[in-house]
Amino acid sequence: MKYSKLPPWPFIDPENPPEGYLKVGESLDQARSTYAPQLWYFFVYEGRLIIVKKEWIQFDDEPGEYAIRQYEYPIAGARWFVDTVERFFLPPDHPNAVPRGKLNVRGEVDGETLGVTRGTWYGGDHIPGYSFDNLNRIEHSTVLPEGAYCQMFEMGDPWLFQDGLFDLFKEIAQRHENGEF
């Protein structure tokens, strides 16, 4: 199925965000931090949740540069993501359970089509996890050309459930529902 594509959101430097961007959290992806820390920053701006990582990239003897990878969602998507992941854990006979064997769920949130996908290597080598997808936005970074794939923020189960990332999504959702942003 084809989804309309929205223009890419401008890249932000998470260490020096533009005025008005509210930092609402950060989380370290331990499984992918073997060579360098994979610290992700979470910002809210104008009804959007922006998830961004900045890392130093250097190949051989070439000069290095910072690379930014970024994902954008409607802020209400934080609650939708939490509720959807929890559906994977409901008993099979529960009316809201994700049907057994189904690996993804899609839904519309504030005019954008979001998804949650269960994947086998989403947390790194042999580490299963989930991705938070935005089917209306193209995967993009400052060093890779814009691709033909939708944005898929991939998270391994250990990062999501043991290292606090799922709790961070819950907190962001609750703060949004409380009217903080």
C-alpha cells in the first residue's frame, strides 16, 4: 500500500536544539553501544515527538563528521505506540489482542499513518524487538541519502523493557495527556 509522503522534518542538533524544542528524555541503546554510545534524545516541538541521535562517523583516514539520524511522529503517537505494544501481550482471546502470527499493526494518529512492527533483529544481532513506524515519512539522516523506506525507529526488547525506554514512552504520553505540552 502506498502512503502519502510528508516533507522531511529539519534536522536538529540534540546537543544544541533550536529555540522552542523541549527535551523530554534521553535513552541509551546498550546493545548497539559496543563501539560508541548510542544515546537517543527525545524532544517535543509544535505537537511533534522528535527522536534524534548524533554520532561521530569516521572511515579509515578520511576526515570524520557528525551524523544525525532522526524520526518524527505526532506527539499523540507516544500513547498509541504504548497501547499498541501492550496489545501484543494480551491473551489471544482478548478482543483487542494482536492476532497471533500478525507482526505489525497500523493506525492513523493526527493524520499520519503509524505502525508497530515486531522484528527479529531490531535490537541488533539476534536481538528481537519492535519498531515504531511512520509510514508518511521517509527514513533520513545527514550522511545517508534519502531512501524509499518509511521511518522505522527500531528498539530491542532489552532496551525497551529492561533499560527503561518503554517507561520513557509511557511518561511522554502521560505528560502530553496532562497538558504539559
